[in-house]
Amino acid sequence: MLLLIGALTIGLILSLLAFGVFISFRIFEFPDITTEGSITLGGAVAAVLIVAHVSPMLATLAAFGAGALAGTATAVLHTRFRINSLLSGILVMTALYSVNLHVMGKSNLPLLSERTLASMAESAGIRLLGAPAVHIAAWEVGTRDLAALVLSLAVAAIAGLALYLFFRTNIGTAMQAAGDNAQMIRALGVNVDTMIVVGLALSNGLVAVAGAILTQYQGFADVQMGIGMVVWGLASVIIGEALVGGRDLGFLITGAVMGSVLFRLLVAVALRGGLNPNDLKLVTAAFVFVALVVPGFVRRARRRQRI
Amino acid sequence: MLDIRQVYKTFNAATPNEVRALRGVTLSIDDGSFVIVIGTNGSGKSTLLNAVAGGFMVDSGTLAIDGTDVTAWPEHRRASFIGRVFQNPFSGTAPSMTIAENLALAARRGRPRGLGWALRRSALDEFRDRVRRLNMGLEDRLENPIGSLSGGQRQALTLLMASWLKPKLLLLDEHTAALDPKSADQVIRLSEEIVTRDRLTTLMVTHSMSQAAHLGDRLVMMHRGTVLHDFRGAEKRRLRANDLLNRFEDVRRADLLDESAAAMLRRLYV
């Protein structure tokens, strides 16, 4: 039960990472590696501010701002200086490694007894339920874990809804169109470069918030926490697309949440079943490879059958 | 309305692939006139349209729309004056977005885009109304992605989108060349209808001699990056497709003469 709740919570927190990857990879087809740096940046900024007794809410918002700045940097390298999209992201990600160390002052920053969003949710839960643990279908569940689950569910729901509503606005539809058909939207008076800057800022801001909340949930920020996160987010998005099918944006955003949760559950089950944690990233990469290649294979096989 | 003065453009300058696409084009178009542009392959007619739209910056010369010098303006800024339909039916619409969303994008051409809803109910009614007038049965499919439509339907919608906010200048770049004859005919009739109804100043490039003869009130024939002939008024009205074909034949002969004369001179003197 604890395993399930933990996996659900982390899956929901990382659905913000999936949103970010969805914006860069799916809307703009921009393979944005900055993500790996900005998730750590979000964690680092939030952790440092929380240790300095800034309100956790403000600290999380600051993480969004920092992530948005990182995304802007990548977008400017690409649009202004015409550097290849992948390379722009790699440059900023590499630079962020040093930035993150400077922000934290060391490679690992614990948040032992600080007031975080997670601890605030816990005390709210205890006030509400009146006990440090509750029983759900014969399992004893810590109020702390339950509160964190509810918190992460709320965060994922709010972020998902906000993102959906954003893409229904004039600027949101223009952004979608900039990724879908740049030539067309330019002819309708939209500066595509500006859209890429705003889009990547939004994407990395969301990713940084995922890092900030993850840090508060697990109780520490680590300079290594971003490694492999792009592939992780991409796996979530791909699973989500497979789950919901269709192209409607609302479904895709919901799908990204579902994909993130399901992927985290699969990982938890695999680790429980004896998968060596060291192999996790290898298996994830292999999974994404298969998910990217199989649909094309199936299509070709079907076509051959028809002939 | 549109003032093109001494515009030059060379692609891949100083390389073996150098193309002198525009060599001093000067063309002034009156408000409300419908100008057809024809020319041989590589004559620079599409390049001229692209230069006006801002697809690239010209090497020298000036471009002015409605008295405003737009020579240095980027494409997206010129879009506030210009409506545009491309040769490729897939270029003018965003395929994974719905018909309604595409129309909403066009309804704000050249205007600021903020956090207002893209699809307000009142806007949807107007979309349905104006799409119904295309007589393609698309008014009931506003929620379908545009990528699911045929080339002809997409081109008709692109035309509707380009003219949605009565542009100061409408650019049609061989917009029926990639369509089947029936759709091409439909789109041409629609173009004529919209241009006449809204009295749009229009620049239309075409390969079809019958379109060139039947449409518009002025005809410009381009060759080797310059304006070779310019027919207007009664002269344009008298032109038939055959006359145009004869003109092309003349151009071809003159080109051959150039080459054979050059060959002769080479034999004699080199």
C-alpha cells in the first residue's frame, strides 16, 4: 500500500515534468534537454529559499521563475543565435549544472525540519483527520503520505487545467499553430520566435515546479536529480498518448498525467520485483526506443499486408 | 496601394548556385485592382510575391504598402496588411487544429493576441455562417481537425482565412496549381467572388493561361527577374489565352536567339 501511494504521489508530481516535455517535444517538436537542468534548478532554488525560511509557496513560485529563465535562455540561443535546438538545450543544461551547485552551495541540500508544502499538507491532514495514521481497507496509511498524495493530485489537476485553459486562449492557440505550421502562423502575423521563447519558458517553468515539489516531498535537493528526466518525461507522454489515443488537447494533457503515474507504478513494481536500480535508466531508454519505433513498424507491416 | 521600386534579389550570391531571381522589378498597383502575374519557370513571379510578403529581405529597392515603407519589416509584421494563399494547400492551415481554431487564428491576423478565449460563442456563429457560404458542407465539421480535409477544401478555407479581415493586399501564389481540375475551378470561382465582393487589391500568380486571360483587370508578364509586359484596361480585356501563348513563344525564341548569337560570336572571336 505504501509503495502504491508513494508511486502515485511521485507520478503525479512528475506529471508536471510530462507537461513540460509535452510542450517542448510535442507542441514545438523541439527536443529540449534543458529539462534535465531545470528540474534540478527548481529543486535547488526551492530548497535554498525554504532553508532561508521563505514561505514554501513563494519558494515554489520562485522555482517556476528560475525554470522559465532557463527555458528562455535555450530558446534565445536557438532563435536569436540560430544554434541547433538540441545543442542549445545541451549548452544550457551543462551551464545549469554549475549554476545549481552555486545555488545550493553543495551537491546535496536536506530539508530536515523545515516547513515545506509537504509538511504543511501533513499538518493540515492531521488537523482534518485527527490522527497520524488512518486505515484504508485494512491497511494503515500514514496521514503524511496521504496528505502528500492529495497535495500532488491537486497540483497536477490545477497545472493540467491551467495548461488546458491556456491552450484555449488566443495566445495559446497561436502557440500550438506555431508548432504545427510555422509558415501559416507567420502569415497570420505571429512571431514564431517569440512563441518558441514563451513556450520553452512555460515548459521549463513547469518542469522546475516539478523539481521544487519533488524536493519538498522527498526532503532534499540533489544536483544529480535531473539525470534521465527528459527520457522519463517522454516515456510518460508516449504512454499517455497510447492510453487516450486521439488528438484532442484535453485528452493529451490528461493522458500525460495518466502516463506519468502509470510509468512510475511500472517502475515501482519492477524495482519491487528485483530490477537492479542501476539498470533503471537503461530500461527506460530501451522502453522509449521501442515506443518510438513500434508504431512505424506496425504501420509498415499493415501496409504490406494490404498489398 | 502596393509600390515596388527597383527590387533586386540574388540567392546564393557568389556561389556556383547563384540565382539572380529579381533584377530591378518596378511595379505600382492601384487600390482595388486585381493583377495577374504570369511568366516562365524561374522568371521570378513567385519570388516577387515572396518578396512582398517578407519571406526574405530584398537586396536593394523598396516595398511600400498603402504608403508605408515595409522593406525592412519582418514577415509577421507585414501580415497586418497582407492576406496570403500558398501554392501548397497544406501550407495555409494548421493540420492538427480544428477548422474553428484555424479560423479563430485568422480572425486575429496582425492583431495582438492575449489571454482572451480563442473560441467565443459569438465568434463560432460567425465562423459557421461564413463557412456555410463556401457550400462545401464544412459548417457542421468545425470541430474536425483541418488535416482531415481534402486539398481543395483546405485551399478554400485558406482563402477564406486570408480574406477574413479584408487585407490591404491579397497574395495568391499559384493557389490552384496543386489541385484537381474540379477543385481548382471551385477555388478560382471563390477567389473571384471574394476579390470582387470585397474589392481587394490582389496579386495572383498563375500558370494557367485561361485563368490569366479571364481574370483580373491587369496582367503582368515576367521574364528573367523583370517585368517584360504590362497589359491593362482595354488591352487586358482583349487578351486571349492564345495571345499569351504567342508571347511566351516570342520570349522563347528571343532566348534561343540570345544563345545562338552568343555561340556564333564565340565561334567567331574566341
